[in-house]
Amino acid sequence: MCGICGIYNFNREEHVNRDEITRMNSVLRHRGPDEEGVYAVKNIGMGASRLKIIDLNTGKQPVHNEDNSIWVVFNGEIYNYKDLREILEKKGHKLYTQSDTEVIVHAYEEYGEDCVLRFDGMFAFAIWDARQDKLFIARDRLGIKPLFYSLNGKRLIFGSEIKAIIQSHNIDKEIDLQALHNFLSFSYIPAPLSIFRHIKKLLPGHMLSCKDGQIKARQYWDLAFCEDSPKPYLYYLDNTRNLLIESVRKKLQSDVNVGVLLSGGIDSGIITGIITKFLKKPVKTFTVRFNEASYDEGKEAALVSDSFHTEHREYFLEADSIRILPQLIKYFDEPFADSSAIAMHYISKMAKEHVGVVLCGDGGDELFGGYDTYSAYEAARIYKALPKFLRRNIIAKLVKSLPASTKRISLDYKAKAFVEGAEFSYHKAHYLWKVILNEEEKMKLYSEDLLSGMSPEDSFRVFEFYFDRFKGSSLLNQFFAVDIKTFLPDDNLAKVDRMTMAHALEARVPFLDHNLVEFALKIPSCFKVKGFSTKILLRKAFSDILPPRILKGRKKGFTIPGPKWLKSQQRDFILDVLSREHLNKTGFFNGDYVSKMLDEHFDGRRDNNRAIFSLLSFVLWHDYYKNFPAA
């Protein structure tokens, strides 16, 4: 696992300054504190900060081929590298390390850009091909590993994090107002946009090559649902079980200790149970706990731990943990308001003291139907059958009058979101059940100066783009597709990557093994979600492993007690960051409207905790990055 960066000048006579690559590399040192390497020749420069996980002695990057004509910097893991190495050696390639990184170099020599199709793993890499004077970058299929880039007509700059790109000369830090607009709806910025107009995210499953100033980008992998000629239920059951077990086995390849981030849900519980089949010693598991009962999954996690005799550790999170937000901004480099990043930070810090690699359960909900929004559309169908007068004049008004609770995903919160979204199409409802601020609310939030200079596109278009692409699939599969393309890589996986790598901890994601993903996309959606039952097939596939209480549990979500913490313990902190004086300095928001949002939350009239977190994130980010040094 590493941080990578680089510069490619299109003009061959314009040489890259080695010191510039060193500066870029230095800000990625938290991702790879064990070793640094730089390659800079003429108009190309690449750097890597390495975290040693596999081949601790000879895997220093950048890595090259036999005649030094091809070089690579790589972030991630290639789990089938030993098989690929054997194939490549039989074809005459001579390797000088035992690392998975070197396999990428020789696979590129043998198969060209299509080498990515042979990699089983998570990756973001850059290859310099001196023979063709070409730079080639690629990102893994699901977006587990990040890769940012900037093009200005004269050079291509890339990095694992935005901060590395900004260290380069002459990077314009103009804010992308559409990215800001989308952020305020989602709490994250969907790819390919970043908060900076001139810096983009390479989309998952995409590659980009640059030669003689000509840029070619293409998608090499995509979701492929198969809903024709379904097979017997047992076929899907057995294959799901076998593929996940095999995925976990592969994820245990490591020269350092491996543990599990354990929640009270079924995904991490299944992973823990599978690992115990392979390890001869107790697996180390880690859980975040809260004093607020509705948020705490400690009892469920302890039940899983006891069942598999793990070496279990807990970290209790208090309300003052919110004050770490200014530090977390430095790792995300752009506004990011999923408050569970705070919990991920602390659990990663604890885990790093005991292991070098952790497995986590991300992806299970998107692949096997774990979110309540997947069953909510069935409730919406029933709700829409009621007379309009009853829905709008009685039920909706009654629901809106409910006082805001500080409990996790409380009844009033779900009811208000449901009633608002259920009046629209199923596609729009799926968006509204997730959205933080809708279009009308955002326009009220913006300052007059900002409004005069922007004409944003409706953020629903982000979802609509993918709904259109997968319109031939079932409605549930369309929901899965949208979440796999947006929320999964740009929120969940981004959070896991930045917070684990902040502590030089590698996170692996067994549910996102592409072999398992490709199979899961072929499973009829009715085997995953039916009525109000979720994850039907996955629960059945591992019913012999997990305790009944865990198997029957509903998804709670990995989150912190934001509604309560923002309303009481951390009120002074919120009022300080979101004061009128502070907001006026940013110039983005209407102080009167922000004050109204705060009053509603503090008075218990409305749960605005996610909107408040979004504003906190942006203002704190703006404070830091407006003065972030560009060398």
C-alpha cells in the first residue's frame, strides 16, 4: 500500500524537476512511511511513499523492467500476483523482486493496457513507457483505491491524494461550484468532480493514457446485470458462499498481521467467521462503541467475538471527538461530511497498534441489498395507493409535526424522509431518501454573491445519469447500480481509504473482489430483497456461521450520535465555526438561513445534523485550503 504521484510534461524538452516530485511525495508520507522512491528522467517524474505489506525487503518503488524502459508506481494489492508471476516467467520475463508491483510492469509488457483485466485486486497505478514516450494510469474496477489527476494542456499531474497535486507548480485552486452544489446534497463529491475545478477523480474501472499530448480515456470494466434465464436458488447460494470464502482467503496474503474492523452487522461478522477457518491463532477484532444505546453495537460485536473467540478490543467514542474534524480535513483534501469518518479515524488508530492490515465489510449492502431504501419502494407502492387527500392532508402533516429525535435513524427521521420522497417517481424517491439538502434548500443557503455567479445543474442528475445507463435492469438492480457507482466509491471507500491510510493501515474489502461482484450482479434481485426483508440470500448462505441474533438483525449503519452531540455537548464548537462572522469570511453562505437551521436543530424541531456536518466540513476545509501552499 502506498501513496503515488507524478508529472508528465508533453514537451520532451521540458524536464521534470526531481525536487518537485520529492515535495509531492513528502505530503503522502502518512500513506507509506516505510520507504520513499523517486524516478525523474527528462519530461517524466514519478514518486512513491511505500507502506510495506508484501515483500518487505526488495519491493522498493518505483519498479522497472529488465532494460529500465518501463517503470511503475503502484498503490494497492494484486492478490493473484503469484499466479501471474509464474505465467510471466514462463514467457521469459525476469523479475528481480518478490513484490506484486513488479508483476504489473511485466504484465504491461506482455498484454499492453489490457493488463488491467488480468489483475485481481485493488489498485491505482501509473506506468511510464519510455519506448513509446507514454504515461498510462489506471484505477481498480470498484474504486477501492483513489487516483486524482490534473490536465492543463501542457502536462498531466497525478496523485493518490489532491494535496500531492497541489504541491506541484501552477495548480489553479479555483473551486468547482457544481462540485460544491453536489456535496451539499450528498455529503461527498461524486466523481469525476473534485472540489477543485482543475483536478478530477479518475472513475473506477477506467484508464487514461497520454502520448505526445494526446489524451485517451476509456472504461475497461463495468457493472453487467444478467436477469435472463435465472438458475436455481441453491446455485446462487452455494456460489456466493464459495466466492466470499475464497475472497477472504486471498485477502489474508500478507507479511504483517491481519485483523477485522468488526461492527454488529452481518457483513463484518461473516468475514470474521470465515477468517477463523484459515488462521491458527485468534483473529484480532476492533469495534467503536458509544454511550448512546441506539448507536452502540458493542453487544452485537461482542457476541460475534465470543462466537469466534477473537482477540477483541473496543474504543469508546465521546462527544468531544467531533473536535478532531479540522485534522481530518487534511486527509480528505476536500469537503467530506460523512460523520462516521470520525469513528473510522479512531478505530483505525487503535487497530494500527496491533495489526498492519484490516478487513472490513464494505460493499455487502450494495451487492446483496442491505439498505432500507431498497425495501422502502415497496412501502411507497402501498402508500401511493392511498387517496391523495389522505396522504397529503393527514398523513404528511401528522408526520411533519413529529418532534425530532436524537436516536439513530429514528422513526420520525425515517417517516419524514419517506413521506417526502414517496410522492415522486421511484428514481427520484431513491435520491430524496438519501439527500441532505434539496435544490430549494441549497438555493436558500447560498449567499447572494455566490448565486450571482453560478447556475448549477440539479444534483439529481448524478443519479439520473446512472439510472439511464441501467434502465434495462430491474428497479432494484438500478438502485444497486447507482449506489455502487456513487455512494460506495465516493463516500464509503473514500472514508475507509483516507482514515486507514492516515495511520498507515491497509484496509482490504472482501465483498468487492471482482469475481464475487460479477457473480452477485447475476443473482435475481428478488433473492436479495423481497418486501421488507433485506439480504435474504446472504443471510441464508452463512446461516451456519453467525449467531441467530446477528443474522436476524436489521442494518443500523456505522455512524456517530451526531443529532445529540451537535444539539448539546458540542453546541459551542458549532456556533463558533458557523458564526455569521466566520461565514461572511467564506462568502458562500447566507448567515440568516444557517442560523435558522441551527435554531431548528437546537430546539428539536428538525434533525439538521447532516446539513450542519456538511457546513462544518466545508467551512473548516475552506479555512485550511485557502492558504494551503502550492510550491
